[in-house]
Amino acid sequence: MPDDVAGAPVAAVSRVAMQLGVPISELVGYGAREQTRTEHLRLVAARLGWRTADAAEWKELEEFPLARAVEHDAPSVLFRLACEYLASAQVIRPGVITLMERIATVRQLAVAEVYTRVEHLLTEHRRTEMDGLLVVEPGMTTSRLAWLHRGATSASPLSIRAELDKLRYLRDLDAHALDLSTLPGARRRRLAGIGRRATNQALARRDVDKRYPVLLATLAECAVEVLDEVVQMFDQAISGTENRARRKLDELLAQRARASEDRLSLLEEILTVATDPDVPDVEVGMRLRSGIGLDRMRAARRDPKDRLQRDHGHLALIDASFTYLREFVPHVISTLRFEASVEAKPLAAAVDVLRELYARGGRKVPEGGADGVRADPLARLPRPGRQGRECHGVPALLGAVHAAGAAGRAAFR
């Protein structure tokens, strides 16, 4: 109900006058008395089935936004939701200032409700640990909280080990086991966002009921983000090594093909003699030795050690990168636990064998070890010319990493 009735648009006043069947001039003085507006507002509300907010409506109005305020803390969102609730309940909206005061009260109640829902996680030891996140420890240039939010810039072995240090630190705090399911997802994301943006001093000055929920949500989010980053960097480093080996293998195969042109020419000459029906079988060898010459055929004969393996030498090229791989692979597989589908169980078993070998410094797989893995592939890769089941270790490791990436990072959480 507008306070300035006299300032109503002319088109609206004309339509009302036409519906009432009175001259528009008779409506000029309408609404001059405040009592008239109040009485007519009650009549209109009664006819339309609306009512003013009494004690019961105010209580419901506080309970309804409170349930939403636990999830959405923005005043504009709560104001819009409260107006929609009042309209659906056919309750006349109170003044804006009055409603905003109620919303401010609801927001305070929501803060207390959030703290109540996570209070069971806040043991004295955990409170001390979370307060330590805001302190710059000796030997560090930043606080632990800022250190956790500092992301890696490359998938180098040094960066991977640095992220693994963060992951171990978070697991020591049981951040990966924090159960914040009692809080809505939007509230958890908002609390974690505050933890990312706020300074250590600002968080330390916050009240207990505001500071600890922020730190809990931040730790839970960091546990997921750091784990995702470790898996992604590990996959990038392994995949990069494999791709570089494949590119180099393509180049070597191309060079090998170009070098085989002379052998192909020699083969054509040999086949010409061997398939000539006019040349008796007993004279084929003599014709070849006299026409082509033993020296030329011996020179074209490839040394057995130089023959290609079944993988065309792919694993032999990866062998050159083992010093690089061993800088981070043992650390990663000793920290992460991979899960796999039924089809990928052998790959996960291969990684478990590698983990055990690294833990005890072994080089040989014990009897009954993972099928298809006969030696630690990162410590003792088969050299060119060697064949057999020892060659399956590296594909098992690479396959486990790629299968884990394809399955999604939710399994690691």
C-alpha cells in the first residue's frame, strides 16, 4: 500500500475511476487521511484472503529463512526468499527495514546452527591443530593455511613431492576423514571460500563459532584438492614420459625404415633368383653366392641383438627415463591407494607389489606375486633383446595410473 496515494499514475487513477463509475476529480482527495488508507487496506486484504503478520506468522517467518540461511547466507537471497514465502502464505509484507532486521537475526541464528552441527568434531586437540594453521612456524615463510593453498606450477618431481608433503600433513590432521555432511554443500563451499580469501589475522580475530567452521571446511576442501592435484600431476608426469618415448620410437622406426632400403633391394634380388623356375634348386645357393656375393649378404644380415622386440623397443626407451621416474614414483605409490574395477584388478595388484618392493628395498617379486610382474620395472627394466614376462611391469604401472584417471577422482576421496 503506497504512502503517497496522490502520486499514483494518471492511467491507474483513470482506470479505477472508470471501474467505479465516478469522475476522476472525485478521487483527487482520496487517501489524504492515513486512517482511510489503513481501513481500506484491511478491507482489500480481507476480500483477497490476505492477513497481516501476527506473532505466529513472525515465528514461521523466522523458521523458514533459518533453514535457508544455513545454506545461503547472502542477505539479498534471504530477503527474496522471505518475500516469496510471505506471498505464498498470503501475508502482507512488513516494511523493508523491519524485514531486514528479522533477516539479520536469522543470519546470526544460522551461524549458531552451523557451529552446533560441527561442534562434535571440535575436540580440544583439533582446535589446537586448527589454530596452528594460522601461525607462521619456525623455518617457514608463511602460515600452514597459506602453504596449503599454494598450488603447484608444473608436474616436476620436486612439485609432486611438495604436494605429497601437503597430503601427508592433511592426513595427519584427519582432514580426509572429516564428515561435514551435516552442512549443506553451498554452506561448505562458502566457508571454504572464506578460508581461501581471508588473512590469518582476520580469521584469528573471528569468534569461535565463526572461525572453526571456516577452518574445518577449508581443511576438508584442501584434502580433496591436494589429492586431485597429486593424481593429476602424477598422471601428467607418467604420461609425458610415455609420450616422449613413443615419439622417439616413431623417429627411430622411421630411421630404421630408411636404413632398410638396401636390405629391401637385396631381398628383391634374392627373390628374383629364388623364384626363377629356370634355375634348378641345387643351383640357387651357388647363383646367390656368385651373383650377389657372400660379403654383401653378410653385411645385410642383422645382428640378433639388434632385432626389434614385440613392443618395438618402447620399454627400452622408457628405461632412459627411469632416473627421472624414480624421483617421484616411489613416493606417490607409497602414499596413494589405488582402487580399480574388476577388469583393472591386475593393474592395482601390480602397483601393490611395487609398493611393497620399494618399502623393503627389494628387486625381485616373491613367488605368488602379482601375475604378469616378475621384477621391479622401475629398478630393473629388461634391456633390448630380453623378452618374457618381465616386460609387463611398466605397462601395469602406466595402465593403473591411466585407469585411475579414467575412473575419476572421486574414488581417491
